[in-house]
Amino acid sequence: MPVTEAAVLDALKVVKDPDLHRDIVTLGFIKHLKVDRAQVSFTIELTTPACPVKDQMRDQARAAVLQLPGVSGVDVQMSARVREAVGGDGTRSPVAGVKNVIAVGAGKGGVGKTTVAVNLAIALAKRGGKVGLMDADIYGPNVPIMLGMKPRLTTDGQKIVPAQKFGLQVLSMGFLTEDDAPVIWRGPMLHGALQQFFREVAWTDLDYLVVDMPPGTGDVALSLSQTVPVAGAIVVTTPQQVSLADSRRAIAMYKKLNITPLGIVENMAYFACPNCAHEADIFGHGGGERMAEELGVPFLGRIPIYQPIREGSDTGVPLMIGEPDSPASRAFMSAAEQMAAQISLASYNRPTTIPLTVVR
């Protein structure tokens, strides 16, 4: 009996997306299915290139189809198409060229929020995502320092063209001011600048735009919620009680602004001695994870105190570039993958129709 496309699709129903908890056929992930006698080929199109189990899914799909009588060879290609997690609602139109806006914030300063934002953005780009990084910390724009940038911005005749570094499209108020010049603005001016950063910049074909927010619960967060649809927010904390208390306020703020908390990252979680490997909980232990559990928010991981993180931030070579295989970089990568998974979940919770047909 010849192999049929229907039989192949039926066999592939054993492969399930671990986050969406549905099989890849029902989800419409199977594209370009072709049966040529005993040879079968198809593409699995995932919801994010940052899926940590895509190799396992590929291998499981190949094994499932090889079990069909008459099949002697299976060629499986992997691809990804990031969906928008939040659409325009009539009052907030989507950002041109951007699928998902992700805020990275903190309840207080000094917790390493910008360091986390920069390394998460680079991690997503390393996984194949098209990523932008907006420095919305207008009063303290540190992204240029951490990326080693001091570009002259150009225009395409209509919009500002973002700078490029480490595979990211980047924009910061630091590109527009002198190094020591303070930005002394009232709230309406902040709102206007944020509008320009979204609407008057030529963001191009981005899956994710990571927005480094100022600390606290002030004007920029309110303006963000009023300006564009936001896929969600990451809150950065450290384990000690002072930071946790402020982080709770930040999460409550995002919820009040109808911005979904995508997760909590616990930075400076512990110090691992480079000589003896002993781990010291300098700022306490597990506070971020316990808070995430109490609030029903995903916990994305613990980033250690690691001297090269600080050195890389000061010299413009982030850890994800300088030491991509270090344990701390792996922690950043894991957090980025989980963040991408949360956005995929949000995109499938939108009231849209999932295609069930095979694309040829």
C-alpha cells in the first residue's frame, strides 16, 4: 500500500509541543509535506526559533514517520514563524516592523536590569530571532555603554534608522545626547520621546523588541501601556527583601496596566567562588522563585554574581558575546528561551483560527 499524506499526518500527531500541549498537526506546524514513494519530507514551523526542544521534536517526528510501512527515508526541516502575542485594540496600533514588544523592568535601581535586558536580547538573536533593543531609560541610558556603541544615527528620509550591534537593532537616548548631559524632562516630554522611539524609527522585521525600562513605577511604564500593544513584561529582582518588595509593586503595576508579567529573573542570585566553586548566597536565597510562585508568575531563572558580567558591561562586550558558554550565559539563554515560550503561549491564546491544512 502506498504511503499517503494522511497517514504521515496521522503518525505525526504523537509529537506534541511541550508548551502548548497540543500535537504539531493540529497546531498547523507541518508545512511543505511531500511524499515521493518511500521518501517523505516536510518542515516543522515552530512559534519561536528559541525553542529549547526543537531537536528532540525533529527526532521524534522523524522516528514516528519512519515507523510507517513503506517509508524508507524522512527529511525533516525546522523553521520558525513568531506570531504576535498582542494585537492592536483601536487605541494602540502595533509598531510598524515589530511583532512583539517586551518590557524589561525592575521595582528599584541597582538590580542589573539593563544587564539582563541586553543579554536576553542577544540570547534571542543567537537563537535565530530578529531582535531589537530600545533603551527607554531616558534619564539613565546605559545600553550604549554595555554594547560599546556611540553611533551617529541616520535616517532613510522619513524615519530614524536604528544602529546595529551584535545582531541587534538598537536605539537609545544615549545616542542623542552628550555623555555627561543630563536629561531634565517632565512627564509629557518623556511620553513624546517614547512615541517617537516607537513610531518614528524604522524598526525592520523584528520578532521581538526588548525595551529596557527605567526602574520603578513611573511615567515611562504608563506611557508604554498607552502607546503600543505590549506582549508582556520581565521583572528583574535580587533575592533580598528590599528588592523583592519593590518587585512586587512592579508586577502589580504591570497587571494594572494590562501588561502580562512574562516572568521573573533573579539576578545576583549567588556567588560561585572561582577557586573552590563554593556558592555563597550573598543577598539571600530563593526569594525571586518564592515570589514568582506566590504571585502565579513564571520564574525564568537565577543569574549568578560573576565578575565577567560586570567587566563585559563596562567594556561593551556583554557576557553572551564574551563568554557564551559560561554557566551565567547558559542561565541567560535559558531565561530567554522560557520568555519566548511565554510569548508563544500568549499568541495562541489570542482568538485566532489555527490553520489545519498542509501548505505545499
